[in-house]
Amino acid sequence: MSLLEVKGLHASAGSREIVRGVDLVVGGGEVHVVMGPNGSGKSTFAHALMGRPGTTVTAGSIQIDGFELVGLPAWRRAQEGLFLALQQPIEVPGVLLEAALAEATRGAGASDVPARLAAEAAAIGFDERFLRRPLNVDLSGGERKRNEVVQLGVLRPKFAVLDEIDSGLDVDAVRTVSQRIERATSEWGLGVVAVTHFHRLLRELRADRVHVMVDGRLVASGGPELAEELERTGYRAYGVEEGGEGAA
Amino acid sequence: MSSFTADRAASLGGPAWLKRRRTHAFEELAAMPMPSEKEEVWRYTPIDELRLDEFSPSGGKDLGTLGSMFLEGVVADLPELAALVTAVDGHLVAVDRFGLPESVGIGGVDVLGDEEGVLGRVLAGGDALVRLNDAFHPDVVVLDVPARVVLDAPVVVVHWCTTAPPGPTTAPPGPGRPDALAPAEGRPASFPRTVVRLGEGSSGQVVEIVAGPPGGGLGLVVPVTELSASDGSQLSYAALQVLGTDAWHLSRVAATAGRDATLRTFTVGLGGAYDRSRTDALADGTGSSTELRSAYLGTGSQVHDVRTLQDHAAPHTTSDLLCKGAVSGTSRSVYSGLIRVRRGAVRTNAFQTNHNLVLGQGAHADSVPNLDIEENDVRCSHASSVGPVDEDQRYYLESRGIPPTRAEQLIVLGFFDDIVQRSPVPALIPRLRREVGLRLEAALGLEAADRDRAREEASENG
């Protein structure tokens, strides 16, 4: 089984330090959930893992099976088995989903991309017509999220960071999407870091650990029951004002 | 204007009215100033560098090996043709009909019998370059579709335009004259002229390809095309320019749409040292609509210059323009477009969008949208952008494991594919994709090599 190890991670977006010391170890097949109030640094953490230009890791390390990712560009990290489902997937006019995935899997079984795409789309009710469209062009918010999960299924990464994969999805879609991800954890041992606001993602996706991020740090960890509690009581117990945007 | 003389114009063939028209045009031309960068319509262009006396009207009618090969390629790419017209340096050399209905006229001016005034009906007036074409076009390619005829397959016109190799043509290059120019007689000027008329309720697709020997070679190509779509007709027109890298291309398309007519144009500029295409589309009849598409790709030190006019002269008319271009290396582009709504053209809808990708440090794009609205009850919008490849798009593809050079290639190809797949003549799409793809691959390869070199130098210095 693979291992994703994040140690002492600090990251800045622009000149501001947003992620301020995160430690997280995710084994293959495990699901870790990161919850936290708006502005607590969850998305920046996700982009720091993937290596978005403009998000700078200032200290710490990110390793997959002992291989250091910090300092590598996003595409190299992806080739090492990391995947990021974006909170707001990007439109790329003229670039077909199939063409992008064929390119991404070049030399690694690109020939069966169309078949795998069709199977993944069917699994989560992603309209097959969308497979022949340019990436995310003219797709609704929910369709874009499903598109991310389709890509995840085709690319079969070791670890997937899901940045609010459930936002924009209706109840039924949340269920099929979380079922698909859950299945991936046993199918090929996918390890998951799921950033979310809502406990509903965890009805079908079995969380091994739930972490609370406040002000760029993981301030508490627990089992799935923690997610339920957070949804009920909010983050007041962690020093966050009601409806507050957090300190960072 | 040493080679551009009244005698030369008068020596060209055709019916008496055409000869008179050339002579008259020459007189007007002689009294007109040549275009100048001081004029707004020639701003940002290198037109002042055009030396007309370095060229002469070409008498060539020989397609040559390269031209024949090119033509074969066109036929292979467009297997379903209604007709193929071949012209060399503006001289009509072949007309082949493939299932074109009998009633449709295609060929030279003789197609129209003794009818005069076929020229200048859509494009009245015009600048010195139009006059130059008026005076020196050797032939006219005419497509005349009568009323209520539907053409299922496109009519294709190939204008092969020869160029002269740089350097002396009579003596080999030698010491003391390494940069000597070919004599004027060796540097051809071509004046392709095309007229397309669609009768009431007809529909048809027309492709014009302006091509020349690949690589460097001096030549001047000044095409003028007039398109008229009668009431209730649907005319789709695509022009592809793939001249060599040293050619001047100064084209003019004038189009008019009658009542409830739909007119679609697409100009694609890929070749030439200076490539200018001006498209004027007049929505002349109530309820007519025009759709203008343009694309250009600048490589090396090319200049691409696209000018458009969406002219509304009648109520309830619509125009929609989309122009997309990319510049790499040290190439430049200019897009300048005007939406004009004349008095009385109420309920006009007009849209204008221009997007430019700047792919290299040395490349530059200018985008100049303009509105001239004389009526109140109208809806007009314009949007333009100039910038490098979108960071977020690149990151998105890279996050899937696609290396940056390849990600950029995909994005830029996609940027063009977005407009290419809207070609009003769908049969041309595969050819357009290939022409764009090949040039893009070379251009982006060079850009990537430049970046790598810069990075290496930076790391050596650091």
C-alpha cells in the first residue's frame, strides 16, 4: 500500500502564509476528511499538495512512498500518483476531455481511454454526450464536479485530493459520487484527502479520520463522529466566531 | 509604379466594358495616394514598406510542380466538391464541374453573357489597392447561382500565386551583391478577382484558397472578392490564405445580405510576411444576418492584420463576429473592427468578440474594437482580450500529469479548434485543423526551445 506523508507543511499564497504547519499521513485505501470554517486554509492546503503556481511551500515536505514532491511542478506530482479534483474545475475551450486524458495517460494504456471514460461516466450518471465536449465548456457546476470524478476514475491515481467535491451536487449526485470514490479505495487502493463542509459526503464515503483545520493548522482529529458533531455545533469549540470567516 | 502602366492595364483581355473599366480604374488609381500608416485604417501595419515598383503584374499561367501538388492535396482533402476553379496569378486556367447543377454559372465573365456591372456592385469605391485590382486583374472568377438552387457541396476556388525567390534571378549570388533583389519583372504581383452571386432563396458554400510556394519568395497578392446573398438566400464563404513566408497579402472581401438572407464568412490567415484581410459585411435587407469569423496564427516575424466592418443598413438585422488569433516568435497581429448601425436600422443586434493569445516574449497583439451607432433601439456588444495562455487552464491540464509544453499545445490548439469547428464550410475543417496544427507545433516547439535556453542561461548565470 502507498503512503502519502505530509510533514510540517507551511504554504503561502501571494505574500500571506495560509497553511501554517500541517502534518498528515494517509495510507492507501484510507479516507481522510479535512473540515474547517471558510478561510481556514483548506483550498490552499489542497493546492499546496498539488503544486499550483503561486502557492508556495515555505517549509515542510510532501512525500508519496518516500518520494519528495515539494519542488516538483504539478505535472510531475500527478505522474507520481497525485490527483486534485478542483473546487471550481476550469473550462478549456477546444480541448476535448478524451484528448486531455489520452495525453495524460500517454504511454500508459491511452488506447483504452474511450472505453474507460464511458464506463466511469456510466458509473456516476455523467451524460455520455459530455465526453465529446471540450473540458467543462457549457457544463453546469454539478456536471463539472462529476467530470472531475470521471477523470479520477480513468487516471487511477494513488492519492486524490478532493476540494469540496460535494458542493454543487444534488443529493443523488453526492451519493453516486461518494459511492464511486469509496469503491476506488478498495478497487485500486485509492487514498483520499477530502476537503468538505458537509457531513453528507460521508454517508457513502467511509471516513477513516476527520481533521479540523483552523487558521492553517489541523487542530483536532477524530473518527467519523467528529464530522457529525462539527455539522451540529460548528467550529465555536475551536475558537471560531459564529459565521466567522476565520482568522486567515 | 514602373510596371503598373496604363498600357499594361489596357493589354489585359475581356469584353469591351471590362477593358473600359480597367482603364478608368487606372486613371483613378494614378490620382490616388497609396495607403499610408498615417491613416487610421492602416495604423499598426507595415504598409509604408510596400514598394509597388518592386513588383510587376504577373502574366504567368503555369501552375508548376508545386502548384499541381498543392491542387492535388486540396482535391484529396475536399473529396465532395461541386466545382473546382483554378487560377494562377489571377489568370483563370481551369474550371471543373462535379455535379454542379446546369443552371449554375461558373467560370469567367463570359458566364454572365453581356451583362455589365458585375464588378463593383457590392464593393463600390474602395482604396488604391482595390483600384489596383480593378485595373490589373486579368480575369474574374464568377459563380452565379440562380434563384432557389441548393448546392450541397462546396465550390472551391484555388488561387495559386507565384513568388520569385529572393536574390538575383539572372545571376547567381556573388561577392558584392549578396542581397541584390530580383529584377522587378521577376517579382510577381497577382490580382485575384472573384464574384459570387446567390439568387433568391438559394444556398451555397464557397471556399477560396490563396496559396503559393512554401518558404521565402517575394510576391504581392491583392485579392478582391465580392459576395452577394439575395433575399432569403444562405451564403457560406471561407477563405484560407497559405502563401509563403515572404509574400504580401492584402485582401478585401465585400459582402452584402438581402432581406432575410444569412451570410457567413470565415477568413483564415496563416501565410505571408504581411497578411491583411478586410471583410466588410453589409446587412442590407430587413431581417438579414451576417456571421463573420476570422482566425490568424503568427509565426516568425509575420504581421497579421484583420479588419472587419459589420454594417447595418436595415431594421431587425443581426451580426455576430468572432475573431481569434495567436502570435508567437516576433510576430504581430492587429484586429480592428467596426460595428456600424445606420439610421433606420432599428432593432439591430451586433456582437463582436476578439481573443488573442500572445505566445512569445517578442510577440505582440493589438485589438481595437469600435462602434458607430446612429440609431437608439439597438443592442451592440464587444469584447476583446490579449494575453498569454491562461495560467489556470495550464495548471488544470498539468494537474492531470500533462507536461507544460504539451499542455500549452493542447490549449492553443483548442483555442483555434474552438473557431475552426465553427467553419461555415464544414468540409474545410480537417484541412484547417492540419494547417493550423502543423504551424502551431513548429511555433510552440520554438517557443519552448527559447524558454529552455533562457532557463539554462539563467541557471548558468545564477
